[in-house]
Amino acid sequence: MIGDDVEVVVLGVEGDFVKLGFNAPKDVQIMRKELHQSIAEENAAGAAHIDKIQLDQLLKNFKSK
């Protein structure tokens, strides 16, 4: 168990590999580490594309609300 909500299940063993399954509530997101890192890198790259003028405009709009 991970906490009270996530159950880790061994689905099978094939040679040197162990297949795992997870039972968790639908609102708990479970993903492989490589996928999580890839998404984080894409988000960082996307954030780098916002130029200073766009950022200033976003901040101005945010402050006026």
C-alpha cells in the first residue's frame, strides 16, 4: 500500500521483469517516471517561449482584475 488509497499489485514475473498494477482512486494520477519527466520538460520548454512582452501583458491583465 502507498498511503491509504493506492494498492500496488504484482501482476506477474517474467524472467528479470516484474509487472506491477495499481489500484487507486480516479483522481490519483499514476505514470511512469520517464513520462512524468518528459511532460515536465515539455512544459518548461513551452514556458520558455513566452516572451517578455507577452508576460508583461499577462501580468497587466492579472493585476487589473
